[in-house]
Amino acid sequence: MIVIIGSGAAGLSAALAAAGDLRIGSEGLAGSGAAGPDSLPSGPKVDDVLLVTKTAFMESNTYHAQGGIAAAIFDDDGPDLHAQDTLAAGDGLCDPKAVSILTQEGASRVREFANAGVRFDRGQDGHILRGLEAAHSRARVVHAGGDATGKVLEIDVAEMVRENPRITVMEHAFLKDIVLRDGRVAGVKLLVHDDAGNEAATDSNTATDSTGNTATDSTQPTERVIEATKVILATGGAGRLYPYTTNPAVATGDGLAAALRAGAEVADLEFYQFHPTALAVGEHFLVSEAVRGEGAVLLDEHGERYMTKVDPRAELAPRDVVARANFRTMQAQGGRPVMLDVSPMSREHPDLATFLAHRFPTIDAYTRSLGFDWSKEPIPVAPAAHYWMGGIRTDLFGRTSIPGLYAAGECARTGVQGANRLASNSLLEGLVYGRRAGLAAVRDDLTRGWAFAPEPFRNSAIPGMPVCQQPMTLQTPTVREGDTATPWDRDAIERMMWKGVGLIRDDGTLDATVRDLAEGLAAANLAESRRRDRGDVADVTTLENRNLLTIGYVQTVAAINRCESRGAHTRSDFPQINPSLAHSVAYRLQ
């Protein structure tokens, strides 16, 4: 049995691949050159899968994704052109082979999922509709349900998973840690919130209670170890590091933190993408990139458009450029939000209110629930933590540095995103690399050794300068003898990260932040150790905070060591790109 943690696009895709769903993958991996089928070992092509999800089955970052899926499936486009745009957005740190796989196989995956029944938006002629988003040279972004692409994708692909008798779903089970034996994966330690779910792996296709209803979090969690020699992490990002985020409450970096505690390599954690336009009121609801793609413009508090002075692409510049411009404009006006004005769309859509309700139904409904009529007035927006380019370092089939452990989706560092993600590549990465991880997990024979073979970090731009391919080892912080150790609450973590490791960073704030985070992590680890000694039941929120402190600590170290501004990483004390840092650095926690 293969255990998959996470039920977003990557986890669902991995589950279908491992369980042998023939609707996806009919075109094979032939478009991937050296990374094609010959590099996968022969062996069984199907296995039983336990798909573990933290809350309800379909609650994930994918479910909340408004943006679309970029795919070169149209006649005026091609995978090579899509790859060029991706490499440009990645600002010198993408792996070209990984990007080529993404764009070639991505086109195949989107076609296959469309044929399998995913309800992509179509015109009256039946052809899939497409849109233009920032930094794309072609209109290649497909949507489903207007601005509800992730929700529709999640629902439709989850139904495919439900139909597969080899896949069992366990809901309301929190990943506490990865179990290792002799340096290899031996299983996962879970906190399961329902008694029926304890038998879900063998008794049913979905964890339910005795009435047949999906189990809830109302019961006291129980700790359970599930044995498995192969585990795929598809646990998403960690937007809850920050007070302003477009991510749902489940995005607390659980898989990445567990991988760090197990000793896995990570890379590119310093590159956190902040979405330029989240509503500045309410729940910081994401206002999709596609809104600016349709013609919306950004205004300061005086009603002046400013992006035309920042970048020739104006509102369609890469996200990091727009996010920083919004942040600096807010700073100049005392922290007050900037405004997003959709009125330019009225030139092509005279009945603007009707168009907005049809094209962006989710955003339209939410803004109106807050009392805004955005067809008549600009709405206040601010940048918010959105997507993590870095993660657990993997090879081209999702293998990590720990035998038996795989990773895919936002928690993984595949080399696709580089220093800055191209808009609408995230769901595509989950579909492509989730499937690759599932294929590798079902075929790898661990008795013959571990085939982890990550692409080498790219050479420095300075001729003759070596690039270290070995990870930098960091010591896990410990509490000094005699110090009091009070675990941090979530507000303290969020405030610290926003101030010290937010949109614009500098040496002084980073150094102070890493010292504080080290103390917070040491306190959290000590509290967990004492809890285990007492035999107390773990509290999920406390464990989530420990996870956020773990990855925030390593992220801040990585940000300190990157003395340049590149992609989503901006240093006010190093405002230019440093050619000697034209490569990634791996880290591991000891």
C-alpha cells in the first residue's frame, strides 16, 4: 500500500497514477526525453492507495484556487513557448528539464482530464475557452466555473478517485510525523479525529461514521501509526505563516515540516510569492490575476494609475513586480490599501455588472457580500502570501533524499518554479508531478536501492565559480539551560514573519527574526517533548504552530544567505541580482 498525504491536485493525481487509472496518462511520458519511461524501473503498475486528508476530503489549496491552468493546447501556442515564459518568470533558477516536462506533459494532462470529464469552460462551439494572464506571451490559461477553477477541478477529479476501488480515503487525519526505520520510510504517525476512520484503511473506500456520514472533528483525536514503505507528501504550502494570505486554514506546512524533522533536503524556501491583489478587508479573499488580465487597473488613493511607471507591462507584469509596487504605494500612503478598478472592462462589456457576475462569480459574490459593487466603484486590495516556490527537494519523479519518501505539488521543490512562479502553473505542476510521483512510487523497488537523482543545481553565472551540490546542515535550535520556554501562539508567528520575512527584507530584520524564531522553535520542540513524556494527547493547533516555526526558521536562514533581489525575494540592502547566486542552495535540519 502507498500512503499519500494531501487531497489537492497533486495528491489526487498521484493517487490515480498509483492506482492505475487508465483515463490519465494514455499519451505516456514520451515527450520528456531523458526523463521518459526508460528512467522508471519496470515493476507493478498498480497498487492500493490510502489517501489521507487533514480535514474534509476536498478541503485544500486547490479547492480555493481561482486562477486557471496554463496549458499549451491551442494552435498558436506550444510547449516550448510556454517553457520560455516559465523560465523567464523563474528569473534564472528554474531547471530547464523540469520545465520542459511541465509544459509538454502538462498539455497532455489537461487534454486527458478534459476528456475524462473535468468541466473546463467552453464556448458555444464547444471549444475550451482561454485567457491571458501576467507574463504569458499567449492566451493559454483555461478555467472552469469562471473564477472557481480549483473548486471544479477538485470536485471532478475527486469523483474519479472515489470511483477507483483501489483508493481509500481517510478524512480528518493530521500528519504528525514521518516514521523512519534504518534511515528509510516505515510509515506515518497520524492524529485521527474519528473512531471509524481508524479502520478506514481496510474497511471502506471513504472514512465514515456508523450512520454513513463523513466523520467530523468532534471526537478526541487518537494517535495512530500506519506502516508503509512508500509515502507521497502532497500537503501544499504554508500561507498561514503570514497574517495576510490567500491560503485556507489548512495551509500550515505540515508535510514540509515533517520532512525537515526527518532530515530531508529542502531548497528555495526563501522564495515566497505574494499575490498582488487580495481584498484588504474581510478574509483577504484573492482577487484573481485574471481580473487584471481582463483589463482592470491599479490606482493609488488619489485615483492615479501607477503601474505604467513601474513596468512596461503595467498590471500584467510578473506578480512579484506588481506586489512590491502595491506594497510600496501602500507604504507611501500610510499603509492604506490600493484600489483595483475594473471600469476599463466596460469598453468591451457595456453591461459590466452582468459580465463580472458571469466571468468572476465567486469574487463578485464575495465583494457584494461585503457591501461593494465593484462594477461601479474600485475595491481595496493589498498583497498577501500566496504560493511557495520552494519546498522538499525532489528529482523528476518526486523522489526525495529519504528512501521511500516522495513529494509533489506546492510542498515540493521540483525545479519548475524557480525564483518566481508563472501565473497558473501551480495546478499544472500538481497534475504533472503528482502523477510522476505516483508512477515512481508504484514502480520503485526499494530492495535494489534508492534512485533519488535530483537535477544538479545550475552553474553560477561567474565562470569557474563552483556550486555546492551538498545541502547545508542546520542544527535544530534547543532551549538553553535555565531559560523559560513558552510556546508561541499563531499571532506571534504571523507578526514576526510579516515584519521580518515579508515582501521586502533586509539584513537587520532577518537576523533579528531568525534569532526569535530559533527561540520559538526550541520552545515548541521542548513543549512537544514534555507532552510525550506525560503521555498527553497532542493538540493539532499547537503542532501546526510548531510546523510553521520549523519551516519559518529554515526559510529565514535561506533568506539571510541569499544576498540579492531575485524573483519573489527582495532585499532592500541588496537590490540587484547577484550573479554569483545564480543557483539554488539545499538545506537540511539536524
